[in-house]
Amino acid sequence: MIETDIPGYRKIRIAHLVLDYNGTLACDGQVIPGVKECLRSLAEAIQIHVLTADTFGSAASQLEGVPCKFSVIPVENQDIAKFEYVKELGRGHTACIGNGRNDRLMLKESVLGIAVILEEGVAAESLFAADIVFNSIISALELFANPLRLTATLRC
């Protein structure tokens, strides 16, 4: 569990991190360098979940050795599938990271929604649904190891 009390915002307790795969953890199906190491480290404190349609068919092999719950979701209604997944885990202790339009509902539903702008860009709807935006997945993941960064960004 990762906890921090953000003045003027709220207390955040995170037990789960739900991640989109392509465009978030990977580019063109290949995990971005440094991501696996960050996820392994984070998995010591919180449960990692990766949701994907697996467009390139390589997500499972790319995430080999990463302690996470890996789920391939149907191509249809991905936004609803991701939303329902977060709802089932419990929004009050689940953070999400994504970039696509199909991530917007889960970003809004979670206690902490993070959008990343990488090579694929970010859907405007997801950008506006997020609490924080990063231009690096590594920086976004490191936020959880350094929760005072959340305070610096979100406090009033």
C-alpha cells in the first residue's frame, strides 16, 4: 500500500495500479526501456494490473518476469471493460495510467488518474479525465516510489 495525505486535496491510499499497455508501457508492442525494472520495484508495495487488447500480440512475452496480473480485453467496448475492472478493484484505492481514448473512463473512475503523452500522443478526453499528466512513463511510475511528488503537484 502506498499512502500520502495531500493538503487541500485528499488522502490517497493506493493498493492497485492499473496500466494500459500500448502507448503507455510500450511503443509499437515493445516495452519501453526501464519500465520492467520500475514495475518490479512497485510490485513490492502495490498490485500491478496490465489491461490490453494486445494489438501486436507481444504483450505477454514483453512483460515476462514482471509480477503483474495481465488481462487481454476484447476489442469491442474497451473503455467499458477498463472502467468495470477498476470499479471491481475499488476506485478508492486504485490508480490508473493510460493514454488512449479507451482509458478515459478508468482514469476518471480511479482515485488517481495519470495520462502519459508518449510517441502515440494522448486522447484529449483522457487528458482531461486525468489528475496528472506526464511525458514519460518512467516519471509516472517513479511518482509511486516518491509520493511527496504527488503532494507537490496536487496540493492547494
